[in-house]
Amino acid sequence: EVQLVESGGGLVQPGGSLRLSCAASGLIFSRYWMTWVRQAPGKGLEWVANIKEDGSEKYYVDSVKGRFTISRDNAKNSLYLQVNSLRAEDTAIYYCASSRDGSGFDPWGQGTRVTVSS
Amino acid sequence: QSVLTQPPSASGTPGQRVTISCSGSSSNIGSNHVYWYWQLPGTAPKLLIYKTNQRPSGVPDRFSGSKSGTAASLAISALRSEDEADYYCATWDGSLSGWVFGGGTKLTVL
């Protein structure tokens, strides 16, 4: 069974930083695109970033460009999201998800909560 | 304001057929596959439909997806109480070089 487990969330002041992690198991991690999607309280889903199987391609939503960095370590079956210069509007649950061959984001992790507040 | 437009709510009674629309543009729905996800309160989203009209294993054939031009739709037949959830459409947007989601539709089973 494929399992994705996020960690690293927490309460941080505006301007602060966090490193979110996503540990994958039950899949050949290096064969999957990986994605971060977030959901602000009471709001819908927002794609944040994704990264190709070998890390050679990365894409970001405009609102996080220059502040967030997606990366992966295939040897550790892990995905990361370095989030810097955090703003109140970054407050959300951050989910990681895997995808392959255009078969959609599946599965998703349980999410890690990031709260940006002074 | 989401790039993809969904109605904020939909409803139906048990046994009915409901459809949820998702409107986009030539740079997203018009040129790429559409995906549908569903989410129960307090839980992570789950894949419902991929590549516009394909169902992952385990998803009942009561759920179907389609697309015409720059609009897509999700149809749920023989509605059941357990279908009550939030539904999101998503696709790749070539102009934005990123994935875009609809704002979500809250389905209520009356």
C-alpha cells in the first residue's frame, strides 16, 4: 500500500521559515512526479508546486515563486518543501501527492498544518 | 478567484443523477485532461476521475467524467448519502505552466 506522510508544519511568525517533509513508502519513489497542494482554512485546494521524477523540472504557483523551494531525495524516498518569507495567506494544510503517467494525484498524504501568525 | 469555475453547491435526493460542471479555457481544459477529486470534511482529498473519464480501481461506475471544448463535467448517478462531499476539478494550464483547481462544489444529499 502506498503511503505518504507529511511532517514539519507548525506555528511560525510572518517572515519565518519551515521545511515540510513527505515520506513515501510502498512505491518506487523515483518513478513518480511529486506535488504539494495546500488548502487554507475553509477554502478550496490550491496547487503549490511539483517536481519531476529525477528533480530536473520544478514548477510553482506564482504566489510562492522565489519564496518556496521544492526538492526531493530519491535515496530517502522523501519530498521536501522549503517555505520562506511566510505570510498570513500561506496558512493552510499542506498535502503531498504522487502521480505517474498522467493518472492523477493519487494518493495524498494526511497533510501538515502551517499557521503563520504573530 | 479560481482559474476553473465550479458551482459552489449542488444537491440531489437519493437515487437521483446530479452533474457538477467545471468551466475553463483553451489553455487548460481545452487542451488537457481533466481530473476530479473528492474530499470529506477533515480528510485528505482522493482521486475520483483521471484523464477526463477514467475511474481508478475502487471508484463505482456511478461516477463518470466528460469534457466538451473548454468545459468538463462530473456526473453521479444513483446518488447515495455517502456521496455528500466537496468535489474539485483540476487540470494542467499550459499558459500558467501549472496545475489549476476549481473552487470546489459542495454536494448535499437531501
